[in-house]
Amino acid sequence: MKRILVSVTVVLLSCSGAFAQDFAKKRLEKSTRHQEWVEVKHDGRSVHSFIVYPEVKDKAAAVLVIHEIFGMTDWVRSVADQLAEAGYIAIAPDLLSGTGPNGGNTDAFSGQNEVMQAIRRLPAEQITADLNAVGDYVTKLPAADGKLSVCGFCWGGGQSFRYAANNKNLRAAYVFYGPPPAKEDIARINCPVHGFYGENDARINATIDKTKDLMKEASKTYEPVIYDGAGHGFMRQGEDPKGREADKKARDEAWKRWKELLKNS
């Protein structure tokens, strides 16, 4: 019983930190890049999506950003802005679009627990259809060069890995501390998968060796890197001024690696 209580406490503390994102909001407010909300419609749904454009002279590749289990947050939007700063068109769909109270989005829910519960109830088919529609939208923009990669964090990390098995046109998938898809889905992956993991994240890291084996058996590219001393969610925690030094160091190293990979995708 004590172990269960401790685990619940850790999750709740993690959730509280995820929603305290003044640092991300301030970053967004200071950005000079063009940011806007768009409604991507498909099959009777409208996916509320945040898009940021880079300040470049040529057409740019696009990156589809999948949020954490906390839904659309300021930090997720700030990731999109940082990708645009690096030269990419970044779009982050709110996968809770239309599922909140009165048909609202993430911000319509009364609290973080309700958001997390709603995320867990999302049908896999709907998630894939939303990502397909948003990916199709962004790659067809006049400023886009038609190339698309996907990234995701935590719950979104798992979804980015799963989406790699459902979109054969992806250039790459960037999985941040998310679980792999089902074994039978791995054969459908058509792009390299790059993993980013914190050392102190046994729950997720327990999947890495098995995933290596399955991806190798299927002749797929899977490149996981584990960052020393970092915990789950280090990309977000590492930006928080109150975050741990190990998470900040891991976040900086991960961004450096990520930008290099994006250049070559």
C-alpha cells in the first residue's frame, strides 16, 4: 500500500509542475515569429492547432508536435516556437479539440486530472486521423517544402512512435521519453526513429532494449540516447528556472542533437 501511495504522490507533483508554465508563456510573448491558431477540418471534426513560422527566405520543412498527457499547454506552444526559431514550420494540434465541456478544447476542462483522463479516452483512430489531417494541412502550405517530421513528449512521445507506423511519408520521428508501439505495428515504420530518454525514468527505459531488438529484426532505424541524471519530462523541466540542473543539461544536449538530426532528415 505504501508503494502505491508514493507513486500517486509523485504523479500528482509531476502534474502540478507541468501546469506551472509562466516561463513558457513569457518566451512566447517575447517571440518575434508569426504565431497563429488554425482550425484543421476533417470528417466532421475541427482540430484546433497552433502554428509558428520561421523567419527564412526559402520554403521550410514542417514538424508536427504532439503534446504531453497534459494537453495543449504554453510549453508545447513554446516548443513549436523554438522549432520555428531553428528554421522549421511547427504545428501543434490540440488532440482534445472538441472533446472538452460544451465541445471545447484543452482549456475548457476544469483541471489537469480531467485533461489527463480525457487524453486516455481518446480513440487511437481519431488521433491518427487528426494527425493525418494536420500533417496534410501543414505540408501543403505555400511556405512549406512538403517534408514532414513528427515529435512528441511523454504521452505524445508514444504517439509519435505509433504515428511513425501510420504515416509512410514521414522523414523522421523524434520520440521523447515515450513508449513504443505494438510489436505488429513496427513493421510498418518507414522512417528513422530517434529516441530521447532520461536516465531516471525506469518505467519508460525498461522498454528500450526490447524495442532495439524488435526494430533491428524489422530492419528499422532506432537510435535511442539516454541523458545522464535526467528524469521523465526533462525537456520541459529543463526549461523551468526552478528545474534540476541535470534536467537543464539534458535538455540543452537534447536540443543540440535534435537540431542536427533535423538538418539531415
